[in-house]
Amino acid sequence: MSDYQPILGQYQAAGSSRLYAAVAMQTAAGQILIQCAETGDTLAESTPENYRYGMVLPGLAVELRLGDGALFTPNDPQFRWPALSGRASVIEKLERHKLAIVSAIILSPLLLWWIIVDLMPIVASAAVPLVPSNVKQQMGQQTLYALKQTALQPTELDAAQKANINYHWQMAIQQLELRHNRYQLHLYKSDFFGPNALALPDGTVLITDQLALLLKDNPDAILAVLLHEIGHVEAEHSVRMAAQSLGSTLVLSILFGNPDGLADLLLGSGSALLQNAFSRDMEREADQFALNQLTKLGKSPLAFADAMSALLKAQGELDDNSTKLLKYLSTHPGSKERIEQAKQHKAVIN
């Protein structure tokens, strides 16, 4: 019957733990005949559609699983069924190849790094235009709610200080022809953030009392910081960052399992913004936006340099236990670099 030599092994009937010494034979058409090695009695017969092969693993015999649950295991761990696919054979050869194993160990982390660091930002940027405006609104509202619960307190600025900041804000929004209904300015005290300003995906911009007081004698410097935050909104950096974070999480979930939490992560992406800093490239984009808008308003780009200088000076005056208040500086490009960029911008327009 067989076009191949008999295959010695062990046969285990379905629902039984007893093993029989057996001989299996397979025809060129794929039909299987399994006989008892001692008596020659037929233990099982099967056509190709009623059996399947087990996994191909180096050093282990490839089982033959019959449709009724019976199992035949060759005695020779090196034996491979002739009908096995070429793909399985290639995989086995790769698993036996030491150089391939070492290469996979080295290249896999590098590939993962490239996907997360290089590919995900590209994909995230391409996905931003597809995000509905109501999603951005929800992200902004969710983030603001979380901030109010954890890190923000009502402003303690007096009425004159608040009016001065709002005046320059409204003036800039109108003269730059930005969408009035998109941008809203909020003032809060925050011992957690210290001197800081934040932009949320829906166009909400926050500035802390500490930053307003630090720059109280220089309204243009405050405006420069607010324009920087508007730059984040215009470039949709928050949405890009959230998309990048979700994409990286998806890749890790696929590679290491447990993708069940992705829906929860998507819904909580607004709150996740609190734990992530914009990339330095994004910060540079927002810096350039602020410098360009200051020029359009007829104000000196050096106002931005003044803001950075004040923050840098304040940082130098704080002790080690208080430097956490200047988180605004910790996630941005070097202050000296930003000051020099403002000076160069001033030189160009002159």
C-alpha cells in the first residue's frame, strides 16, 4: 500500500491513555494506515482531510492527529512527514540555524525600536486628519477634568492681573484671525506644575498663576508662551502624541499579548496626555509658530527669549527639592537653545 517506508511509533486511541507500539504507512495520495506492531491489526485508517500534523519543533517528533482524537507519534524525533509544507520545513531550518537565531535575537529589538520610534510618528501624523473633531473635544474635556481633580486650584490672581492677560490674549486671537470659538484661556494655580502653560487638543490653553507672576512685568513674554501653546494646538501635537502612544501600545499588545485593554486605553487617551511630554521636535515647531506670530503682531521675537530667560533664572534660584515645579523646562529643548533661536529669528526679520 505504501510508497514510503514504514514509520515506527506509538499509537494512542481517542479518550485512552494506553499507548501501542505501532507502524504507520502513508501513500503518495496521503492516505494513512496505522497497524499494531505486534499483531499487525489495523488500528486506524484515515484520508488527508481527516488528520493533521502537529507543530514542527526542532528535536521533537511531529505528531499525527486523527480526526477522531487519536494520536500517532513517531519514535524518531528527527522524522518529518513527507507531506509537510515547505513553509514548516523552512521554519524548522531557521530554528536550527544558530546564525539565524542570533540574528533574530539582535534584530527583533531593533525592529521594535524602529517601529515605535520612527514608524509610529509617521503613522500617527497620517492618522491625525482622520480623527473627528468631537473626539478632540472629548480628549480636551477629559484631560481638563482630570487636571482639576488632581493638579489645579482656582486662580489667586487679582482682577487687574487677569484682565491684563485676557486683554493680550483676545487681542492676539483677533489680530491673528484664529478661530475664536476654538481657543479658550483658563488661569489656575498649581503647586504641582509650578510656572507652566499647557495646551489641550480641543484648543483649551491653561496658564498657571506662578508663570503669570514670574512674567508679570512683561506681558509680551506671557503672550509668547501662550502663542507657543496655540502652536501645539494648530499642529495638533496632542492628537499626534495620543495616536503615537496608542499605535505603540497596539504593537506591543500584538507582540506580547493582552490586546483586551486597547479599547479602555483609547477612551482614556485624553488622561494619558498628562503622563506624556511633547517631543522636542514638536516643541521646536511650537516655538517657531510663536516667533512667527509675534512678528505678525508687530512684537519682538525677543519676548519669547525673555520668557525663557526668566524661567531659566527662576530654575537657578530654586533648591533641589523645588526644581520639580519647573516641569515646563524639563520636557522642552534646552532653554539656551530656545533663547538663541529667538535671537536668530529677530536678526532674520531685521
